Amino acid sequence: MDGKLYKVVVGKKIINDFSYVLHVFSPINHQIIGSIPRVRTKEQIEIIFKNAKLAFHEYRNVDFHIRKKWLLNFCDLLKQKWDELSNIIVWEIAKTKVEAIKEIDRSIEYIKLTIEEYEKIMKSPLIIDESVHNVKGKTGIFTYEPLGVVLAISPFNYPLNLLVSKIAPALISGNTVVYKPATQGSCVGSFISLLLYEAGFKNGEVSCIIGKGSEIGDFIIDNPNISMISFTGSSDVGKKIAMKNSLIPVILELGGKDAAIVLKDANLKLSAKKIVKGAFSFNGQRCTGIKRVLVDVSVEQKLIKYIDEEIEKLTIGSAIKGNFDITEMIDIKTLKNNLYLLLDAYKNGARTNQKIKRKGNILFPVALHNVTTKCKIAWDEQFGPVLPIISFNEIEQAIDICNKSQYGLQTSIFTSNIKLAKKIASTLDVVTININESSSRGPDIFPFGGIKDSGKGMQGIKEAIISMNKIKGVIENE
């Protein structure tokens, strides 16, 4: 795929000045696949947000049915452009064609469910009066109203779906949106801005800011015209955003170190199958990927055997050559970090039955056993195709390891004793526990969130809508 010049929508304008651009390099061949007009200065950013705020005062009064129509137009355009868009995703983040198409389909479904959920919320205002709450002489009617300008910052690994999950609830509610995609994801982000413009959002409702976070990030998150921030990315950046924006709503979806706890009565073969899928899907580059296995020592060797067998079944190759299970990692830095964690684990006694091997940006999948809590990989998020396995003698040890993590996203428990699984779940310091299944962000209708270094606030379709609205109360007095 040759380098392409991508126009981008900023407010009411389609920007096609390529005198100052961001070059996006493919993790597949390290060649430029896209060049996009980038934002250069703090003054430019201030103008973008100022105009978004002005546009909000008009857009908030646009009839819901028009907002709905434009979003459904956007869905239609995603369908029409699925081949071009999926190819961009393949080249930009090395996701396979099949997975790219799945992401497009999921995003379309997310938009439609968001519209349906918003209609339900708006049709049912909260009414508090004497008949319900014994409130004497008063009737309170509480409704939702849009906040203003929503800043959406999305990551590389789901460049469409995690962007849509921020944009759709904001726009259907009557907010305007300024969004910044990850550098590796900017081709998708700019392409989407044009589809939104074509769908009907032509009057400043949407602006896409292209640039490197290290250069313009502070200017973006500090702007006084922002009414709400929805961020998905690293824990370090998330903490910085939270500290700088204490007086506006901030939703953070950050890192994870999700554990899979395997009890001795689990179906080990099925558990291994689900663990490997959860750990190695998209090369382990998912916050909800299984990042470590905690297994009862009495079944440790059997589980390792089954995990090794499942790893052997994984197909490995370039994302442009087929729908392989393991493809190129997003960049050399991430790959090297995984190699560093592997080396540290080996120095601390860990071993593997797979060969540690790389080919270009592809790191072959590895399961580590004999891992102890002395190993960095027992605690650090690897974000790659390396799976540490730690044994325990008593379930309390596994619970303690889980809860000592700086992260608090999800945990999986594999057992045939559902009652015991629920008891263990009540002791875990995470938001979501999956019984006999790997951790996952979906279904999108479910509430989703993390605590500690894994995030702040809740997402999911209904939760996202509510987070992007404020409650207004009108009190009638007799």
C-alpha cells in the first residue's frame, strides 16, 4: 500500500494543506502509509476548541431525529467503505482483514444500540413526587442535557471501535466532539472524519486533531472549552489527564494485568483453549487480554501441556498475507519491551517450551512457566504475545497476587464450582469477573470499567451516554 495523502475534517472545513503533515508508518513494512495535515501550535488548538464550543450552542438544539439520521448515514457509509477502511486498518495496525471487518461491524452495531439506548433514556425522565417518595408539596422532574464539547482520545488497537464508542454517545446527546486518534491510528481517524462530514456533520460538530501526543497533548487536555474527556490509553497519560481536569467529568480506560485463576477442578483442556485465545488475540495488545495465569499447583503441569498444545495451533504471519493469529506488533519498542520481560523472567528461573523467536515486527507466542512474583512480568503489563504462568498452593495466594496488582480491570476464574467462583469473585479487587471465560470488553451493552491504574468511571453504552450528559431538575411547588 503506497503512502496516501489523507484530508481531515476540522470543524466546518476539510483540510487539504499538506505543507505540514504527520507521517504514519506501517508496522508491517515500516514504510509511510499515510500523510495527514497536522496541528502545529497551541493557538491552532485553541481556535479548534473555541469553534467547537460555538458549534455546540447550535447543535444542542438540532432535533434528535436529525442527529439520529446523520449517525445512521454514517453507519451506511461505514458499510459502503468497509473494504477501503478495513485495508487501512490492516496496514496501519497490522490487524488481519477478518478482524478489521469485525471491528467495522461491531462499530456499526454500537452506533445503532447507542441510538436505541438514548431514546429509552430520554423517554423516561426521573420524576420524584409524593406518590413515589413521599415528598410533600413538590414534584421534581429530572432530565438529561448535553455537556458541551467532548474531547475523545482513542488508542491504536481498536482505532475505529474505541473512537466510535466515544463519538456516538456524544453526538446523539447533542454534544460537539473534538477527537484525537493515536498516532498509529491517525489514518483511520482522518478517514472517519470525512465520513462523518459526508453523513451530515458539516457545521462544526466534529473536529479531528492530528498530531503526536508528546508534542500537543498538554495543549489539548488543558483547554478551558472542554466539558468532558473520554480517554483510552496508557495509565501514565490517564493519570496526567485526571490530575489536570478535576472539575469536569473524565472517563479513563487504561491498562490491565488481567489474571486467569485456574482451580484444580476446572476443565483444563477447555480452560487452556480459552486462555490462549484471551492471551494472544491481536498479539496480546488488548487491555482486557489475559496477562497472567494463576494455576493450582496440583494441575499446573497438565494445564501447561494443554496451553502449549493450543499455542502450537496458532498461525503466524504477516497481516497482509492472511488471517493469521499472530501478526506484526505495533512497533519495535513494544516488541523489545516484551523481550526485556522475557529475559528478566529467565534470569529469575522461568522457562518456556517454545522457542523465543522474532521475525521483523512479529514476536512468536510464548508461554512462560516457573514464573514467580520476583519476575517483572508477574506485575508489568507486557501488551504482547507472552503469557506468564504462576502456580499457587492455596487459593488465598492467587487472590493476594491478583489484589496486589496496580491494575484493577478484570479477572477470569476457571472452575466447575460456580458457588466457589462467586465467593472468590467477591474478594477480588477488580471491576469484572468472568467465570469460565476469558476477560473481554464486550458485549458493549455491559457496563465496563476499571479501578486503580486501570481506569476511572464506567463505560458501556448506557453509561457512556449518561457520562456525556448533565442532569437538570425542574421542581414544581404546590
